[in-house]
Amino acid sequence: VCLCKTELNLTRTGSSAEDFVYQFKGMCYFTNGTERVRLVARQIYNKEETLRFDSDVGVFVAVTELGRSNAQSWNSQKDLLAEYRAQVDTLCRHNYKETARFTVQRRVAPTVTISPARTEALNHHNLLVCSVTDFYPRQIKVRWFRNNQEETAGVVSTPLIQNGDWTCQILVMLEMTPQRGDVYTCHVEHASLQSPITVEWRAQSESAQSKMLSGIGGFVLGLVFLGLGFIIHLWDKKGKSPWEKMGKTGARTVAFCCNFSSLAPQRKGS
């Protein structure tokens, strides 16, 4: 883990001979939390490092001739050296404790979905897209399986995309030719998960899809009739029907016209 702090950033504009950028940048490196901490402070002039303080060394070291005079001057100042050596604790460890809960310790579980690039057709080349979104930290492992066997050929991934709120997303695609009964699985491992997320996609023929849609349509329609029957039953128990409350008289007749054939596409000749 690395935390960065820019101590100083000066720019001057004018004639080209006088333009310059001067920076003093501090970097804190952590191993196993704060078990081992290293501070590296760099003096940079026009994008070139000229001087460095490394807490593992304990003194300022000139990187180029331009930094030699500063290194000699600062190393002669015992109070300044003591201050920089102490910044391993006063700067690095302190900032780690202040920021760890919403940086290195933050965990956001990913959302995983699978979708084909084109409408499914068995025995035709296609592309399955595993979309993994809104996760943190950024380290993640996404794998494809076909019938419980890992697929490595034909796997293409986008670069990691930053969402702007510290979470990330990535698309991992698999080129494949689905056969009847094939089961494709997107397998995701992430630090926020106690166990991997697995999402399946099953290859189906058009007739199987039609049957599934018909079943879903019938189920939804059954729920509608059940709800209407329950409402009518409640109104009857109160002594007045909904038709009487609306000022209707006479026999109660309700007609529902349903075109069942529209619930699922039908193939010619079926």
C-alpha cells in the first residue's frame, strides 16, 4: 500500500529560459498494515528527481548534481534529519490510521450479470459478456467455465474502469459456439466476498425459450386472477360488492378476454 503527499508544487511562467516546475513529494509505503513502514521524500525539478530522503537510509542523498548542495546542507541540520526520520510515525502511520477505514479496509461487493452479445442461436458463433460492476478494492479475478471446465481460449477483458466513486467495473467476454445443454458460468473472486460469486447462462433452443416464456406468462396471469378473486371475496364479506359501491345494479358478470397466443412467439408450422 502506498500513500502519497505532495509537499510543494511551484510553477513560474515567463520566457522559456525561466520556466520551471519544482516539487517535493512524499511517499509512504506499507507492508502488512503498519508493521513495516517506509518514507521516501523526493525533490523534483522539471520532472527530474534531484534529491531523495529514504527512511531506510536515514539521510538525504543527491540523485543529480543539482541536488548535491541541498543534500549537504540538510544533512548538516540535525533537527531537520530528526524531523524527517520521525515522519515515519508522525506522517505515515498517523495518516494510515486516519484513512484506512475508507481506503485499504473498505469493501464493496461486485454485481455480476451475464448477457449474450446477440440473440441466442445454437451452433452459431456468439459472445457472452460477464459484467462485473461496482466493486472495491480494484483487485479482482474473473474466470469463465463451460460445463464445469475452465475456458481460457477466447477470453477477452476490458481494462479496469474507474467509476469516480472509488468503485470499479470490468467486462470479461467469452467467444463461444453454444451447443444444446451447455452451461456457461462466470466465476468471480474478490476480497469483499466470503465465497466466489457464480452466475450461470444456459444454452437453449428457440422452442425451449418459447415454452419458458409461456410458463412465465401463465404464472403471471394466474397471479392476476388470484388477486382479483381475493379482492372480490373481501368485498363480499363486507356485505357490498365493488359493483354495488360504484352504483351498479343487477347481475354481476365479469368477462376477461385474453389472447394466450401473444404470451410467447410461435414458430410457423408448430
